[in-house]
Amino acid sequence: MSRIVLRAEGITKRFGGFVALEDVVLHLASGERLGLIGPNGSGKTTLINCISGALVNDEGSIEFEGRDITRLPPHQRARLGVARTFQIPKPFRSMSVLENLRVPLEYAAWSRAEHRRITEEAMELLELIGLKHCAGASSGSLTQVDMRKLELARALAAKPRLLVSDEAMAGLSSSEVDEILETLFALNRRGVAVIMIEHVMRAVMKFSERVAVLVAGRKIADGDPQAIAADPNVIKAYLGE
Amino acid sequence: MFSFDLLANGLVAGILLGGFYAAVAIGLAITFGQLDIVNIAHPAFVIVGSYIAWILNSRLGLDPVLIGVMVAPVFFFVGAAIYRIYYAAFERTGQESLSGLAFFFGVMFIIEVALILVYGVDYRLVTTGYIGKTIEIGVVGIPLRMAVPFLVASALTAGIYLYLSRTFMGRAILAVAQDRLALQLMGADPVRIKQFAFGLAIATTAVAGALLIIIGPVEPSVGRQYIGRVFAIVVLGGMGSIPGMFIAAMILGVAESLVASFMGPSWAPAVAFGLLLLTLAVRPSGLFGRQ
Amino acid sequence: MKISVFWGSIALVFLAGLGLTQTAVNPYYFNALYVILQATIMAVAWNILGGFTGYVNFGSAAFFAVGAYTSIALDKALGLPLPLLILAAAAVCGLIGLGVGYLTLRLKGVYFAIATLAMAIVIETFVNNWSYVGGARGVYILTPEKHLWFDTYIEMLFVVMLGLTLAAVAISRQLNSSRLGRGLAAIRDDELAAECAGVPTLRLKLVSTTVMGAMMGVAGAPYPFFVTFVDPISAFNLFVAVNAIAMPMIGGTAHWIGPVIGALLVGSLQEIITVTISSELNVLLVGIMLVLFITLAPQGIVGLAQKLHRRIFR
């Protein structure tokens, strides 16, 4: 029985009268690959925001590696090893691609990084993700695909032990999806637990050891990917009544 | 040195003043409250309105309120033009916060200094039949130079509130802040709607300026005193709520009036800004604002 | 710019300033230079929070004025020498910067800007009512006797100001190219992404406002001895605030040298205009230049230079 690295219990989040998340429970074992799926607006990104700290959940608790992080601000969670990408990439536009990676290396990963080798580590990451050729380019001028990759690279630069990838593959071609998948697999081999939020089912099925399904703020299924894919409730949620 | 007379007069003066403040703030309630455009130059436009009222009043003897209403359409087009520039330079490129603020800061300066260069720093005032007259009700005196602006301001506020909630264009303006996409899907152009709204907001400054110079003499730097007031009112009332803005204007008017009565007028400027800081610190969404 | 080139230039400029005190005949130059140096410190200070971190501060005049009034109050109460007055002003204004930041930095950038304006007016009102330092009537400062080995007091003030300015520029440069500076830039570019990348945004913003406040207080500390008469209207002058914003924006906000260029250029222009035409025209000029640069060249002169550089060396 491997360690539980993330323990989210009873997560409830309201926006005024609207209940975005209701009593969501999510556990993640060390090094596990979890796929998180659900129709648009079901609360996936809200859940990620609560886990990463961008939002504070109204009820419930979140534990990371045995430590209660429910009240911690995002930057402290990042330092502890929680990293996430944003659905719509948010690069640091005034900086080059390389400099974008310096920030998480110098902050989130500061205790885990070798201070003199920051630039080299950044270059290694760029090589891993296939962006080395535009290291000096302005991050605001990248193509959509490259911006997605940069988003992922930045999360990797935080040297996380939990990575949440929020629809990193939306709109990518088949070969590009495979590239991203390969990077995530490589990361996972190093022991990083990954939560993948995706609509690209091929990727979810290939990648996940376990799949959780959110519908209208509630988790309706959690288990083996094949079983989930065949679950009539899940199918109904996606296709509607 | 407390006396009931002082309190009563302070309250009444505060209410009348508050109503007038609403006229000054309503334009900002639209630009800042609805459109999220930080037009810090708003009071400067009000001063321009005051000067135009002074010029036409002293040359042609027209009533300032009439002048304000007549000149409002011109201000509308000026506002629409300025929005065009603002949009092209900032909103389109997504650079709003830093540069947009500084842009209007610069505009405010240009207006104020241009007025000083052309008209000097002397106080200007208008003359009408009702300035100087006061209605006595018991211990309370109601100066007409405050009562008339109060009535006009209330009418203006009510008119704009009805416009925004009842007409198509008005509701489009309310919508554009909240849901651009829905608007576009309906076939309306958000940019043109914002342009219209901004023009409308500047048009109100023509009237507000006329009311200002009825209440008291005006010189170019008077506008700066109103920056804090209008932002305090819009923020306290809750961004995007016209009734909230009116109530907040009342609160500010009464607070200032009472502070001036009991502590001395030199403390009055701090009231608006202090109120603003308090609101920002405690409840930034204001009394009636959206979250 | 390499470190050695930078410090070499700093030393050169300082020596040139000293040389000027020995050679210049007309004391007017020191007055004019003092004003430009003061504007440079204000511009550099403003840019730390405004350009590096992305939070617009409209209340610069308040920090400057509090620095000046701290000087006045301590001089009157304890007769402290100028260096201690400067330190005291830095401490007081740094604390105010910290306090204001703590109260308002949790708000969106726009609200922060308005809050700074509000803070400035509130502080001005308090000073207006504080009779110990003259209140609304103002206060006269006697020019001190001592001017060390310089010929006149103004020459000494000029050298002091020069030293302070160079220190401010050095601090700004250090901030810009350090890990701290990169964190600030991340906050400016995308605060949420920065936070999720591990940047302690609130803490860094507070550092920013504190340094800015302290620097502006330092700019204001010698001011009473320069003008010899101080009243709230002149000390809290909005013109100081506009300059503090306009100069960095015209020069270029992303780079530490931007505010320096902006201050030197605009400051010199203003001196020339004041002498040849009128001082009101200055304010109009600054306003127009600010608006023009913001709309047409938002990256400032530094940005234009960079564009030119790229075009030539394509």
C-alpha cells in the first residue's frame, strides 16, 4: 500500500448561491497517475484551484504528504511540491522562454535546486520538453502549442511531487498529444504523481491508472479506467439525457 | 459645542450635498463601476463643465442647468472620442491597468493646466435668480443654491438608472461588463456599446459641472478634491449599483457636513478618502456591489 | 551593463559632481541640478513598485512630503544633523510604505492605485492640521551654518543629493537583476502564475513598497533646507506625483535605467522651460508627454531604443 500523497476530503466551494463543488473526496497515492474527467463546467478547474491554493474551499480539508495545506497560500504549496498548469497558458510575457523557467526554479524549487546551476537546469528542462530552440525567444510570441509546452515546462521547473495538468492537450494534433504524454510519463517515472484533466479520451485512457469523474460539482465515479469508460452514468453525463 | 440646530442644519446640508455628489459620481459609476475603466480624469471634465457654464452664463445670462443640458451632447461626443483612443491604445492590447490609469492621470493634468493657462487661478462663479436665497423651515435653513442641484441631481440619477434598466442600450451596457461573449452572440458590438457608455458618462459631467458652479465658486484645482469623493462613492456604493451609489453619496455628504460642522472644514477632505480606505480595507465590494 | 562598467560610471559621475563644485561660477546650476536629482530619486523609487512590480502609486507626493516634514520635526525637536535626518526619513517613510502596502496590496492593482491617492490626501490633511510643523501656514527653515569643506551650503546639498541619487540607482539596478527582481517581474506579468510558481507575492510586494517609500522619504529629507520655506501645498504638490509617474513611463519602466533617462530628459526640459517661459507650462508639458508616450510608446525611450537596436542588428 503506497503512501497517500494527496488527501482532499469533503471539498465544498460556493460562489454566492452557486455550488461549484460539493463534498468532493479525492485521494492520490505516491507516484499515481489519475485522470480527472467530466463535462465542461463540472468543477474540475475549481477543484484544481482549491488544491493549488488559488481558491480557498469553503468546507473540507486538503492534506499533502501528510501535512494540512488547507489554509496555505499558493506559493507555499508550490514550495512543498504542488504544481499546476493553467488551462489558458499564462506565460510571463516580458521574459524570454528561459527566464520563464528561472522563476519557478528560483522560488518553488529553491530548496531543491542547485543554485549555481539554475540556467543549466532550465536548459535541460527545455530540451526535455522540446523548446530548446526558442530558449531566448520572447514568451509572448510563441505558438499556441509551444505556449502549452512552456506552461508544462514551468510546472516541471517547480520540481513538484504532484503535478496537475489542466487540459494541456486541448487543440493539439495527434503527434503533439503523444509528445506531451511522453513528457508526463517521463516525469511520472521519476516518482511524480500526476493528475491529468483532459477531454482527449485517448490520452486519458492511455495515461491513467485510475480515473475520477466530476459532474456538476460532485464526484460520481472513481476507479479503473476501463470500468469508468463503460459506466452508464458516466456515458449519460457526457452525452446528456 | 454641540447644538441641535447645528446638527439639524448639518444633516440637511449633508443630504443636499450628497445628492449633488451623486451627480458628480454617476458618470464614474458607469465608467468605473460598469466598464472597469479607471477614469481618474472624471472630475476634471466636471470642472470643464463648470467653466463652460460660467462662460455662457456671464456672456448670455443663461441658467447654468440649461447650459449643462445643452452642452451635454457635445461632451458625449468628446467622451466617445476619448474612449476610442483609450481602446485603441490599451484595451485592445490588454495593457489596461498600469497604462490606462496613467493615461487618464495625464489627461487630468492637461485639462487642469490648460484651464489655468487660459483662465488663470481666479475663482469663477455664476449668477442666477435663486443663488443667495434660503428657505427657512423651523431651525433649518435650505439654501436654494444647494436645493436646486439636489433636485437636478436626483432627477439625473433616476433618469440614468431607468435608462440602464429599461432600454435595450441601457441593458446592453450593464451586460457588456459581465458577459461580452453573450453580447457578441446577440450581434451587438461590445466596443460600440462601451463607447456609447463612456460618452454618456462624460455627458453627465456637463450637467454636474453646471451644478457644481451653482453651489460655489470654482477654480481649476477644485477637481482634485473630487477625485477621492467620486471614487469613494462608487466603491462604497458597490461597483455597478446606481442606487448603491446614490446612498453612498448621501452617506459621504452627511459625513463631510457633520465633520465640517463639528471639527472644522480643514478636516473635510480626509473624510472622503478615509471612507474610501476603510471600504477598501473592510469590504471592497461595497454596500450593494457584485462579488 | 557589466558590473565594472556600472560602478565605473557611478564613480565617474560622482567625481564629475565634485569637480563641478570647484569649477562652476554660477550657483544657479546647483539649484537646477538639485531639482533634477531629486526628481531622479523619485522616479527611480516609483519605478520599483510601478515598473518592476506593476503596481501604480499615485501617492508619491505623500512619501516625499513626509520625508520633508520628518526632517523638519526632528530638526526642530532635536537639532539632528542632516545624515541622521535622512536616515530617520527613510525609516519613517519605509514604515508608512509597509503599512499602506499591508492594508491595500491584497486588492487588485486598480484599487491599490486609488488607495494610494486616498492615503496621500489623508496624510496631507493630518499634516495640514499639525501646528508643530506649521500646519497650513507653513514653516521657515534657516539655512544651517555648516557646509563642511564646500564653498556654499547649496554645493554641499548638491553633493549629498548626488550621492543619494547614485545610491538609489545602484539599489534599483541591484533589484532589477537579482532573484528578487525576477520575482517582482513575475508578479508584474502575471501575479497568479507567479504565486503558483512559488513566488511569495505579498511579501515581495511589501518589500517593494517599503523600499519605494524609504527612497522617496530620502528624496524629501533635504528638501526643507533647499527651499527654506515648506507648506503642505508645496510639499504635497501633485506635480511631484505626476513627475514621479511620467518620468519612468517616458524613460521606460522595465529597465532600471529607464527612470534615470526619463528624469534627466524631462527634468532638464522642465528647467529650461521654467527659466525661459513659465513654470505652469511645465505641468502641461509633462501631462502631454505622459499621454503621448503612454499611447504611442508604452515601453518608453528604452523600449524604442531596443526596437531600433533589433531593427539595425537583425
